[in-house]
Amino acid sequence: MNIKVFATPREWNEDDVRGTTAIVIDVLRASSTIVQALTNGAREVVPVSTPAEAGEFAAKAGRADVILGGEREGKLIEGFDLGNSPLEYTKERIGGRTIVFASTNGAPALVRCKSAEHVIVGSFNNFSATVNAARELGRDVAIICSGRNGKFSMEDFVCAGKLVEGISKSNGPLDQDGAQAALDMFRYYRSQIVEVVRGCFHGRFLADAGFAPDLEHCARVDSHQVVPALIEGKIKIQRQNGGS
Amino acid sequence: MNIKVFATPREWNEDDVRGTTAIVIDVLRASSTIVQALTNGAREVVPVSTPAEAGEFAAKAGRADVILGGEREGKLIEGFDLGNSPLEYTKERIGGRTIVFASTNGAPALVRCKSAEHVIVGSFNNFSATVNAARELGRDVAIICSGRNGKFSMEDFVCAGKLVEGISKSNGPLDQDGAQAALDMFRYYRSQIVEVVRGCFHGRFLADAGFAPDLEHCARVDSHQVVPALIEGKIKIQRQNGGS
């Protein structure tokens, strides 16, 4: 099983993910928030690239029948119901609902993965569930770091490295430099996940914006057991560790 | 002094390097080859994005008055005089000559740095000279990893991290995730530079293509003392450690 890691959004194209199990990571915060929303009973999450596309979807589906979630510059989008903090996505707010989701980095990455065979949403929160799913699916793996505004993000790269360690069956060097570097970066920070998430650029930005509790939440390994999968434009729970 | 590292070519644009000292790295092999060529007395190196542009330049300058160097897929380009092995750029071949240089990754990165205040060519070979130049110039630094076909390259990232360690005056965490990650990657591999250069994807590719001696050459720290600088489209020696 070949594993590749793409550290930045413009490094990969549809050929790089074709036929793979693509794992899209946006630790701060889209992938953590999607994991949280589905755990808390959202019916489905529909990722879209822009707020305007979210509006179009809502117009067709009926505005009252969907929840609009996401952010620009980390903040609630005008006219939207929820931002991009996983802590907003409570059972009461989103249980049974369809969420149309327009975050800056993670949502467009998910939308771009069309040529992958499977697209799953990975984070520290659902780490082991993601590893198990990728191993069971048995295909080559492309781990997509969403990054931040097109740039490299430390927290996504360290999470990618942890997934490489979990998924890889080899102890030898990895063929692709991105996967090897992510693995090495995870090894360097192995016991300091929460410090990485607090200390990275985006973590400091979010703490300044009042979202410090999100950092603790997003750094928690295996707090959730769901594997969200994108099928025909909608993200739903594909499987749940330990049953259902 | 702010230091940024861009791990992959499409991660940065002209705004990211504007006003900075940009250091372009392509360990395997463009930046190592340019350092070698200028050390061995080439008059100047003119980086161009494509073989066709090299041909146009040669047509204007007079074909006999220039040397065409570079590679596609690691190999000599049809009609060119030299490939991209630093070992080809001997005093006898290139002393006093103008080299028009079309490599796949490093040359286009150099061409794209127009908005930087200074553009210098960095490698393991001229590590200390590059560090000294960047510190003396005193501007913010943008370290550009050329990568390979748009993708992440381990050897460039480790070299970038070594430059960050040399240039940075702070012991604390760095503001930009790319610079911090490169520095951490260098720390992880500190005493294993030659192993990194041999073991990375591009190193294995070049060894398979018969260029194993290039790897030893390109991994050598401080074998050269020149700082090549790009000024008005031409790379010349800007300064030489210890004089001239």
C-alpha cells in the first residue's frame, strides 16, 4: 500500500488522488468540526467551496431545511447559522439536520477530491477510526493537508504523519518524500500534540480570536469514533468503530 | 528579521517574496550546479524557464557565445551543451563563459522571484556564505524550496531548515509554520545530511540514472564560499567569504 502526503493544497491535482483513499485533514478546524457534527447526529454535511454556493444549495433545498456552517477569516459568515467551531455543533443545534459547509481550506479540499475512489475526513479526534478504515479499504492512500490560505500548516502535517505511522505496514523508509517528512515531523512531536496545536500559526490566531477551547478539543486523539465519508457530494458516517 | 520557508513551488506568489532576501534552494541539483559553475569561473548564469527560452537567448547572443545547460527528467536536453550535474561544470568547460540554464525546478523558481529585493542561490555547498549574506542584507528572508515537479522535496526542506537555524537570531518558536517545520526537520536529521540526500526520492532517482557521485557532492556543507546573486536576469558572484 503506497502512502502519499500532500502538505499544501496546490501541490496535488486530480491525477495524484485518482483511485486512492483520500484522507482530507483540516485539524483547525473543518475536519474536526465535521467529525463533531456527524457524531452529534447531523444527517449529512455538504461541503461547498464558497459562501455563494452554500446560498445556492440552500435556495434549492429550502433555507429552513438546512443549516449553513463555515467561516471566512475564522469568523461566522454573514447570513450563516453556525461558524467553524466544533463546540457550536451540539446535538440540539444540528441533530438530524443537513449542514451546508463552507470553510476556507477544508471544504474546498474535499470538493476537489472527486477523482479519489474513497474520500474520508481525518483528524486527531477520529484518528484510530480513520486508520482502521484506510487499512480495511486497502487502496493506496493520499493524505491531503488542507493548510491555511494555500500555505503549509504544522498541525495538519503532524496529524498526517501520525496517520502515516498508523496506516503504514512498513518499517522502512517511505517512497514519497512528503509522507516520510510528515512521519518524521510526527515523530519529532510525538508526545506534544496539544502543544503543536496551540503553538502553530493558526492555533495562535484562533486563540487570539477567542477560540482557545477549540484548540484543546481539536488536539484530542481518539475522542470520536466515526469515519465521515464523502459520497456523491455528501459527507455521512461511513462506519463507526466498535459497531453500528 | 522575519524568516519564511516555502516548501513547495505553488505555495508562494510574488507578494510573499516582495522586498525580501529570497534564497532559492534546489539541492538536487540546480542551486548546487550554479554554485559550482560560478566557483569555477563562469562569467554568469542566466536562468530561463524553458529550453525554448534558452534557444531564443542563444539566438540573440550568438549560439557560439553561450553554453546551454540544464535538464529535463534529469537528462541532457537535446541540442544543449551540458546537463545538470555540477561535476560537468569544470573550469575547462565553462571558465569565462555565459551559461543559459534551463533546469526543471530551480531555474523557473529563480525566474519567478522578480519581486524580491535580493535573490540569492543557496545550497549545502555554500551554506555559511549564504547565511552570512542574508544576515548582512538584514531584510526579511523568504527561503524558496524548488521541489520536484511541483512536489515537496525532502532534501530542499532540510537545507532550508539548516539555513533557518543559521540565519535566525531567535531561540524561540518561529512565527511561520513552514520555517518552524523546516527547522525541526533539520534538527531531526542534523548529522545525517548525506543520508538525507541519498535517501530522498530525487536522490534515489539520480543514483538510478548514474549520478550517484552528484549526491555526495551536493550534500557537502561549506565546500564552496560564493554567494550567487540574481541581478537583472543574470546570476553572478555577489560576494565570496573571506574576501574578493
